[in-house]
Amino acid sequence: MTDIPPRCWNESEQAAVREQLERILRSTSFQQSRRRSRFLEYIIDETLAGRGDRLKGYTIACEVFDRPGTFDANIDPVVRVEAGRVRDRLREYYDGAGQGDPIRVELPKGTYTPSIEFRRTEAPPNAAEPQNADGQAHAAGAEAHAERVSGRFARAKRSPVALSAFAVFFLLIAAAGWWAVRSSAPKPVAGEAGGPADIASVPAMAVLPFTNLSGDPKEDYFSDGLTEDIQTELARSRDLRVIARNSTFQFKGQPVDVQKIGRDLKVRYVLQGSARRVGDNVRITTQLIDAKTGSHVWAEKYDREMADLLVVQDEVVNQIVGKVAGSYGAIESSEAKSALRKSPEQIQSYDLVLRAREIVQWNWTPEIFQTARNFLNKAVALDPENSRARRELAWIAVMGWVFRLDEKPVPADEIARQAAKAVELDPADARARMIAASAYFFTKQLDRFGAEAAQALDLAPYDAEIMSTLGCMISAAGDHDRGVALAEKANRINPDASIGWYNSTVYTALYLAGNYRRALEIAKQGIQDMFYVYLEIIPIYGQLGMKPDAADAWRRMQRLYPGATLQSFADWWRLWNINDDEVGRLMDGVHKSGIFEPDARTGP
């Protein structure tokens, strides 16, 4: 990449950088936050004007955040906090939509001067080419972007290759053509008519500016930052339409009539809240209101110590968004209840998907899965392009096969095809990515699993079900530290969404670490009447010498899994891509449980 030094920007370079700035500001990471956008615009304008090396916190506070001349960064950390947010959002943008952009903008730690790098293989427009000792121009090397794969599935795909002048020329032409096509192609946006999440079929909501109750207007940066971050994260959801910031911030400091706001903005839900800082502590309260009825759907308060402002804010924002918009969240639950109240004449394809999701959330049986499948097939009949219905059909196919809930399981290759189709219908749907990842995981396509899992986690970092489900699979495949961390984070965000996945991830990792007593405690927290629960608790009982408990679990497992044998245990763990060494250690617990001793096989 070619690094452009400060104070050397010609007109072509400036035009290219400003075009890149517009791309960034149109992204989800920035479009909901005017403060963040103003910050980035200002530091880039100053850099292009040749003043980048003179950017200071005091100047930014006065010019961007309208602070008075008495501003003191030791008292008011607004610039430092907003710089951290801009830094994180730029990283997020280039990890996602901006991966192939020709210019990369970063905000290095310890400075307010942005780093602007041209990623094209040729030199920037009108810039002199570097010369070698013989006076010949060097050809810049071409970098191929590796597919972004997380954890243990990451693979290096780049190697230095010497290219002839002809090869470089060919690559440049191909890259330019690719970029032109990519830039001009329309991109579906969640909540836009005609996109995957059609306006008519998803609930709309407004996030009102959080109220600063600290008594000091200087603290507005914290409450405003909370609001903007919540808006940004909620806007990721494909099952929700979030009203833009410029429509909601007009209500800042105004008396709130939620039902009138609902009518004016045409939204079903309104999220409002407050922040109060007292010394080193902060209390954040929030409530979700049904704007149609004025009733409360959900409310919560968060008390935190302000050791690290950004860490606290990220944690609270993730928890709020996860409880409101994630799987098993307040809006999904509210919408499902509304769908159940509708008459057959009122039922739409969207309502049928909600009904299917609702019934499979709390209990998995063959009968429930079949009912859900019927709802989803009806949804597809009403709307063949309903990506959510096809997504959920693929999910039921995967889980029905793995957890033995289908009398005639869908063939593995068909499961993978259905999951891939769900992603094709809506590539920005994090849940579709999770379902595709799951299909690839159980069909032993671990490279593809890693790629889809990374995409799902990037698209919905607040969704506890996605996080815990993929965490369970990542841990099973050997990366226990990362898998357990994801499961534990999911459990903090929304325990309802992570139950089962969280428990299995943690107690299996504890078992393999030799902490059998703690493994048993976690296993008993998530007891459900499913065969795998009894199968996985038996080796724990075995290691603890609790043979009567193991025998009881074995009898319960046989009721749900007739014909199960010793081999069934090993087959189960191998289905989950657990390596042979760890399967052997788990089987050791099964043998010690005594369930295959003659006395244990004869029971009621």
C-alpha cells in the first residue's frame, strides 16, 4: 500500500480521498451518528489542508463539539471518547463493506491525525513513481484479499509473487473493472423497500435521545453517544427498520408523547432512556414502549463503575440491543404475540415466520418441529421470495437432523444447499449466515464454516443466540478459549437466547480441563428433556463416581433415543467435530459411569 505523506495532496488525490470519505459516511457504522461523522470529516479536511500534524484535542473539542474556550481535556473526555468510537467504526467498516475499497482510512492510537493509504497497485493519481538504481519504475505488487475467517479456521492465503510487467498490467485492468462493477452495483439496505427486509413486513422503531440526568450539559456527549451507538447497532438487524438520527434527535430535550411520536414517525416501537453519572459510577435506564398502545414492552437499568468509559458503553449497548432486537429479544416476542392474535384472514407470510420462531424457541420436539415447518411452508407459499421463511426452514432441517427431531432427516447435501440459498437471498442477514455456518459445520466443511461464522458474528455482534450457537461449535472443534468466551458473553447479553448452547459449551470445556464438579454444576443449570443432555452428563457422573445418577440419565436417554449403544456416544461427539483425543477422554467418563455394566443395563 502507498502511504501518502502529509501536506502533499494534489487535486486528484484530494478528490479520491473525499470520494472515499463519502463512502464511509454512507455506511451503517457512520450514518446514524452525526457526531462521529463530523469528527471524521473535520480531521480529514484538516489533513487534506496540510494541517493534519497540528490536530489537537482542544481544537477538535471547540470546532467539532462546540466546547467553550475554557475546555479542559482532563475534565471533559469527549474528544478521547469520540476518537475511540471513530477508530472502532473505521475498523468495523473495513472489516465489512469496505474490504475492497481503494483507499483505507485509519485513526492510529495516540494521535488525532488520520492515516490515509491508497490500496491500489499503481501509484496515486499524478504522483511520481519511485525509481530504482537504473532509473526504471518499480511495479507495485498486487495483494489479493484473503477471505476473512475467524479463530482456528483462519488460513493464510497470501504469498509474495514476482509478476512480470505484463501480468501487473493485466491485474490492474482486472482490478479496475472489478471496482467499477462493485461500486455501481446496487446494494440492498435493511428496511428499504425492495431490499431483503421490505418495509411493509418488518416493525419500525425510533431511538429517542437518551436524557442526561447528571445535571451537567458537558455530560451530553455520553448520553448522545449511547443513543447513537444503540441506533447504529440496531440498524444492523434485518428484521427491524430503525428511523435515522436526524429524525429522532429533533426530540432531544422535548416533552415526550410516545404515541404521537409513533404516529408522526410511523413506528411501532420507541426506545428511550437516560444516563446519570455520579462520581465514578453511572446508572443507565432504558425502556421499550409499544407506540400503538403506549404500554411498556421491556425495561432495564444498568449500574456500572466508570473505570473505562468505552468498555462500559460497549457492554451496555450490546446488552440493550441484544435484549431488544436479538433472537429471543423483546421485539421478536412482542411481534410473535401480535401474530398469534391475528385471524386467518389477517395472517401474512411474515406472521407465519414469527409463529414458527416462537414455538421452536422454548421446546424442541418432533411434533413442534413439524408444526413450525408447516407454518414456514405456508409462508413460502404466500411469498416465494420470503428469505426469512427459507432461512428458518434451513435451520429446522439442520437442527432436526443433528438432534434427531425428524423421522426422515433432510439429506446432508440438501441441508447445505438450503442454507446456502438462505444466504444468497439475503447476504447481510446474520442469522442466515449462522445457519449456513451450522450446515457447513455438521457436513464437515470447516473452512466454509469458519468464513460464514466470521460473517455472522461481524453482522450481529449483539445477538446472543448467534454468538452462543457458533461459540458452541467453535469450542467443539478445538478452540475452547474462544468458544467459551463467546458463549459467556452471549449469556451475559441474554441468558434466554443462549441457554443450552452456553451450558454445553462451558461444561464440556470444564470436563476436558478436569474440573468435573464445576462441569456438573453448569450442566444441571441447563437441564432440558433432550437425549443429548443426558448423553453429555453421563461422562461427568462417571468421573465423579456417581453411578446411580449416571444410570438414571441413561434410562432417560434411552426413552428419547431408543437403540442407543456405546458407539452412539462416540458418534455424537464426532458429529460435533471433536478430535479423537478428546473423544477418548469423554468416552473414559462413559466407561467409568458403569451404564454398560450388566447391572446397569437392566432397569425400569
